[in-house]
Amino acid sequence: MHNKAVVFSGGIVSFILVGIVVFSWMNWSRKYIVRWHMPSSAKHTKSETVNANVCIEPKAGEELRAADCAEVLFFPHLYSSIGVSEQKVIQWQESNGFHSEGVDRTGNILAPGYPIFSRLAWTVIDPVYLSGGELQELVDECVRIRQQAHDPVALSNVSKILELASRAQSQSRTLRFS
């Protein structure tokens, strides 16, 4: 009987330890993913950034050309210029998940006044494809950012997006952010 009690109490202790480990890992991994996805220039070095690949999708039978792509630095510079901080993104993800596409259940968007950039914030997780009228909306948002931003890194990156979006629009193509 004594051996059964020891095994039983050992099983409970093991179960509790496994629970603690799993809970700790879930909590750590969530923060790690969020921090990796949205680093803050105030808390991280400049080398910790989030980039996106932006490409004009080739037509059927064509190959992707290097001239039709650019690497764009999204975080922290570009999104900071439209009022989106790391803390705001962390709170958004905790409330709305990683696949909200920048719109919550009530219709609010991550970056008010910037519905396209609100969608683009999670391109590291899910690619975003823009075409037609969405390209014009992106161009309009880029022009507004260019008019208000003072950060040279943000200005350089918004110019890359604006150039590719304008070309994709004039060629009736799709622009992919991934």
C-alpha cells in the first residue's frame, strides 16, 4: 500500500511539473513570437527589425525578376511613423490573434487611417496580395506617410513600396507582401 501511495504522489508531482513547464513554454513562446515579430527600437538593437519582401507578381509563364522586388523595413521605423508601437501590436495580438488582418471584431483597425498598412503588419505570418483598387489605396497611404514622416529610414522604405505599387498598378499586376 505504501508503494502505491508513493507512486500516486509521484504521479501528481510529475503532472504538476509538466503543467508548469507547458504553461511556462506557452507564455514564453507567445512573447518570443510577438517580440520577434514586432521589435521595438527603444528596447532592441537596430539589427532586430521586421522586414517584408515586396514583389510584383509575374504573369503566367514569366519568371520573377529581381527588379520587381524589394526588401522593405516595416518595424520599427515605418510603422512608428503611423503611430503603431510594439506595445500596441502586442496588445492587438493578445486581443485579436495573429490572423486578424489588422481589423478587430468591431471593425476598428490597427492603424487608424491606414487600412492597407493595418493589413500588412502581419505579412511575416501570412502573405498579403494587393491588386486593383487596393493598390490605389496603398499608393494614397504611402503618399500620406511620405508627407508626414521625418524618419529617413521610413521615408526610404515607403518610397520603395510606392514605386513598386505604382508599377504594379500601371501594369495591372498584383503586389505581394511576404
